[in-house]
Amino acid sequence: MSEDHLKAQRIRKRDALIEMGIDAYGRRFPDVMSTTAVRKAAQPLNIQPGQRSELRGRVAGRIALLRVMGKLAFATLRDEAGALQFGFSKAELGEQWSVLKLIDLGDIIGADGVIGRTKTGELTLWADNLTVLAKSLRPPPEKWHGLTDVDLRYRQRYVDLFTNPDVRDVFRHRSAIIQAIRDCLIREGYCEVDTPVLQPIYGGAAARPFTTHHNTLDINLYLRISPELYLKRLLVGGMERVFEISRNFRNEGISTRHNPEFTMVELYEAYADYQVMMERVEQMVSAAFNTSARTAILQRVEAIEREVSRLEKEKGGEAAAAYAQEQNLKAYRRAAEGIANGRLTAVFQGEVLDFTSPWPRRQYADLLHEYAGVAMTDVQAVRRKAEDVGIEHTGKDDAVVVNEVFDATVERHLVQPAFVFGYPAAICPLTRQHPEDPSIALRFEAFAAGMELGNAYTELNDPAIQEVNFKRRVAGEGAETMAVMDEDFITALEYGMPPAGGLGVGIDRLVMLLTDSPSIRDVILFPLQRPQPPRTS
RNA sequence: GGGGGUGUAGCUCAGAGGUAGAGCAACGGCCUUUUAAGCCGUAGGUCCUGGGUUCGAUUCCCAGCACCCUCACCA
């Protein structure tokens, strides 16, 4: 059955509805109860199997399953909150029975009826009124497996979302996490701001920008790679604690950890330093954990265990064990145990991550020694190591090579949440130098699951040094990715910027960690993909 | 950009050098307590695209395209 044919059949049903004087696309449908509200309302009634209560309900949602048997039909209706079984009988529906016959999987309907239980005990809304709210013209994916083709899932995220409820959960968590971070900062006296996405000069990070053009002004503009230089201007302006939840755009590769547009929370705090920023990371992540991962993990353990015992009964211990293994039940149990003991333990790809404050503080040089076996100051050894691990280092600045070796050898070992500090100053043009060792920057990066999660500085507020840093070319970094001179930013610093700590945390990656999502595309609703040629039909 | 994998019905997937298979969905029939409902029947395909080998290719070979994984750039 071709797609066109399936669609044509549904169009015929739609037309049949219209023929009957029914609006196939519905209208306002007030006083809808969610499926969970119905469950909650039913609970105290203690309805026995086979009984109906006096309680009436009105629910709307999409038909996920439909079982028609002669003059009786059951439908599973899915709404945002969950799902509920509906019962329809020809006797009770009367003339509307013929409407039900025109309903397909995927249609959005509303129904009124009394809440009861079937003989098998399933909570059921026995409908006496059926309202078509939107006829679906395309067949939904397979009802058991849902949509699994990853390409299609991202291209047609709307289908992914309505067929795979777990996907919706991830984005609810994302929303809660962002809100927790926002609340946390507001509570600390921060002011949320918006700074330009379209920037005449890009800066604040080492990345290639997207370029665009403004017609009226006839100037090139860049989509921001970072809001940093604008947020610091606000410190000059006397705003002492500012943050922005910032969509940044970097014209770089795409991977499971990189999307060309991604979300960061970036914050600046006057009279603080990078030590304070470590505490801010711990605070924000704790808040995010408590609002999302905590209950999700406990529920997940229960859900896996329920399924395991079901499999044990139906398919035997082997299938159950395989499922438990595949779902990382052991790790989830350990995480739940940690939570019970007051720790912030989450599971990411089978690994238990402990986000409990304080996170370990690790010296960059120590880690380099531990995993690369070289001293950060021993330039010859570092370059030999670079060759060992296949990094092209000729013509590159020492500090750049050091950092590339660090990324290649150390990063993946930083599985448990940790702060790494003591970065080479030469690769940190916006960071204040260590007062006793100018080769070291007052910078840390936060790591977890082998990913960089955040980046923070004691901010450089000396305009003279900043100007020098802007002008210095560090060999080994592409000309495009170099810090670009921003005269106005220097001018701002010349007016005086208070000493400050600044921090950026990758929201997408944090959501990955707290929702056990293996790819950044799983936590971005519409990740960038090559567009498909337009459809002809 | 390098390496590996995938591409077959609307969806989830088998399969083989000789006119293409299942389950779900669809259509028709039976069915008033189903639970991924069941039973009987029907229909549905450019086997990603292009070239090559072959009597014959959707299958083998080459190239391309898309996606996934991985490495590199980067957060």
C-alpha cells in the first residue's frame, strides 16, 4: 500500500466526516482533563473491575491504539501527560458509532464519558460523546517499535515526539534544567540579559563563525560564537552579576557532542574570581540534578525492574537478564542508592557519575603528567608525546601543542565530574594570569564523562594586557579562529572593569548527562541536518 | 576531510545471482470486555541513485548520495 494510497483513504474518511456535517479539524474543546488527572480523580473512588463510577471526564489526545470488535471498541488515547483507555459501545454512542468507524490511528479526538474499569481492571473512560479534533492524513509509524530511523526521527521530530513519549520526557527535563539554572542565578542576585546575536566583530572563543550580511547598513555581521565580550561590557556598566542563556553558533564539525548552534549559560560576577565560579557550577548542577535527574533515576529503576519481572514471567530469566544488562539496571541501582544516601549520582551510558559538591579540583600539569607522562614545562617531551599520539606539532606554539596533547590524552579519562585548573596562559587571551606565574592562566574547565562541560576564568580586566593579547598571534591556531581585535572592548576596559569571575556551561551537554542521552541531537529538538530535496507530491 | 556501518512495502525488519518476504498499519468479512486484541481474506515495491560484470543484478564489483558510529577541527 503506497503512501499516497494510504493518504487517499484517510482523505476519503475526512470527506465522509465533512459530509456528515462534522468539522474534521475541530475547534475549541474546553475543560479537558489530562489522562493523569483522570487517574488521580479515579483513585479514591476505588472502582472495582467491571464497575463504572458516577464521575464524568473529558479527555483529548491522539489515538495510539484502536481495537474494534463488532459493536464494541477500545482505544488507547495518548495526551501529553500519558495515556488512557477509552471504551466505545455502539449502544451508548448511537449515531456517533458511524463517526468512530471513520477514526484512524493517529487522529486527534476528544471524548466525554464516565470513568470505570473493565473486567480486567483497566481504567477506562466509557465514552458517550466523541469529538473529532483533527483528522490525521498520514499513517503513524508502527505502534510497537515507533519511529527508530534516526534520520527520520530528527527530520520529523513531530512524529518522533508523539510516538516516542520518552523523547518528550527528555525535553521536559531540558526545560526544567534550564529553569533550575535560571532560578539558581536569580536567587544569587543575577540579572538575566540579552546581548546581540548579530555581531560586527566576533570573539570570546576560538571558533569559526557563520557570516551574514545586513542589507541596509551594507555590513557583514557574524552570528555570535560567544556572548563574552558583551557581557563583560555590562560589568563595566555597573551590572555586577549578569547571565545570559545564549544560543551560540560555531561553524565547526558536527558530532555526538557538537551541534553548530548550541546553548550555553554564561555568567559574570564582579568582585569574584574563578574559585567562586567553581562553586557556581556546583550550585547550578546541583539545582539541575535535583529538579530533573533525581526523580528520573528513581523512576527509571522502578520501570526497569517492572519490565524485568514481566520478562521473567513471560520469556524467562535469560531475556530478563539481557534486558537488565541493556538498560544498565546495575548502574541505575547504584545511582539510586547514592541518591538515598544524599549523593547526586546519575547514570550516563552505563557509568555512574557523582555530581555531589565539592567536585575534585585537579591540576592541569598533574593530569598531563599522569596520563601523558610528560611535564607541562618540558617542551621537548611534550612534542615527542604529540608525535606519539599523531598530532602534527611543527610550527605550532608550545602552549597549543601542550593543550592538544592534553585533549588527546587526558580528556577522555575525566569521567567523574571534576574541575581542571592551571591552563597555559598563552591559549587564554581573555584570562588573567596567575600572579606568581604568568605562564599559567586563572582558568578552569569543568569535565564529566570525558566531555568539557564548562569553562571559566578570573577575567582579565587590564586593558593594556588585553590589547597585547588581542594583537598576539598564537601559531597553530587558524587565523580565522584567533581572537579578533575589538577596539571598543578595549575602550570599555579602559573605563575600568571590576575584577570578576566568568563562566560558561554547556546546557546541551549538561542535559545529556542528566538524561542519559548518548548524543547531543537527542537533547536538541531540531538538530542541524542536510536538507532534503523538496517533496513533489 | 580519513576509517567503519546502514539504505528492501507507510513503519519495524528478514532474504536470495533467476519475476520479492514477514509483522504492524491499510482495505473487506466475523466479533460487546480488548490490552501490541484475535481469526479469515485482499491489496500494496524504481529492493537509495548511476555505471560495470553476467544470458540475467535488487543481490557481485565500482562510483555517487543520505544517515549513523569513529577520528580530526571545536564546546
